[in-house]
Amino acid sequence: MASDEMPKSIEKLERFKEISFIIGSGPSLDEFYPGFIDKLHEMGTVLGVNSVAERYHCDYNVRKSFSKEGVVPSEVPEYKFANEDCMLIISEYDCGVISQSNCNSRLDGDYFFFEHTQNRGPWALEMPEPEGNRIIASWSTITSAMHVAAKMGTSHIIIIGHDLSKGNFFQYYKSKRKGPAYWKFRGQTIRVKEYLEREYGVSVSILTPYIGVGRISNKLPRFFEARVKISELIREFPKHLRIQIMKRLRGNY
């Protein structure tokens, strides 16, 4: 999609409506009544994360990569958004990892980009100054969309399809329920939720049949996060052991 237009900072966006709906890709989207998601734009601003905007009516499509992670294409892809007026919002750098070689905003095109913090992984979120221009970048694009909505003046954020479980809704990724271990993102979402409520005075709610981050106490996230870390260490141990064995074998030759 060759274009003579230049990308614009999100500071040029119009103020969002009182309510912002952020749509993730969780399998719970399959459980909602047909047409429900597509009518949300009548009640507020709708932000679809990654490929969600190609299936549901969204006002904005929020991404950290144009397509394949780790690769900045030669031009902005031609997305087939369900709403032809949907506008792209993307992180300044691919995957939220600040690197001059992977700068998304160097591509010409009619889209918006946001400056952001360094993506440091699930256990080391960097919270920016509320009055600054940077948006939170984490493993989950949902957290960036949440911060963009708060920054653009919305008062109530309602998150749908952020199930924090394995898999995506049926029509995502060409009808294949693929996806990373989303449960790793739970601690990030909780901390960003608390940050936005504290610093921007917004309310953040989860609308999903799954637990998500809505039904929690103040103590549970810290306890749950410790369990997640231990589970991750156990899951990753065989891989790390294999790597160490291979290193030792190579060292003997």
C-alpha cells in the first residue's frame, strides 16, 4: 500500500468516547450472541487488538507489529478491516522493543503510532510518567490499548476477549486456534489496570465468561503471580537443561 502520507502521533487522534471497548482474541468471543461485538461502536470507541479488527467492527486496530513479529515490511500491509473506516494504531518500534533497525513509524502511510516504554517481558513492566507521551509496552498488546484509551480521555474501559487462556476465537488466524500461553500476561494486565485506575481515574472492567482480571482481590494477584513464575520455571526446566547439555557437548569438541 504505497502512500505519500506520513504517519501521525496518537496525539493527533480525536478524543475517545466516554466508554472504550477493547477486544482481544480469546475463545470467549465465540460465546457472545451473534452481532453483539459489532454493535459496540454504537455505545463507545472500539479498539480491536491485532487481527481482531479484520473480523469485528472496530474504530481502531492496535498493534505492535504490522504482521510478522520481528520484521518491519517495506510498506504498510493492506488490512481487510471489517469496518472500512478503521484506523491503524501501532507502536513506534516493532514488538515494543526499541531498536532503530525495527522502527515501524519509518513507513509512510495513513496511520497513527505511539511512543512507548521498552518491552521488558512479563515480570518487569516499565510504568511511564502519566503526563508524558509514552505508552506502556508489554508482551500483551491489550495493555498498550488500555493505556491509549486512558490517554485519549475515555472514562470507562471494558475489555472483552482477554481470556488469559490458551487459544483464540474460531475465525482468528484463518480458523486455527493458535496462540501463545496467554496466562503469562495476567500479571501485566493487573498492574496496568491498577496503574490506569490510580493515575488516570478510569475504571477498567472485564466482560468475559472466564476469570480474566475482573474477579480478584488485592492479595490474590501477588500470590497467583508467584505460582505462575514457579509453574513457568518447571515448564521451562527441560528446555534449559537441554541447552546446557548441548553447550557442554559442543565444548568437548
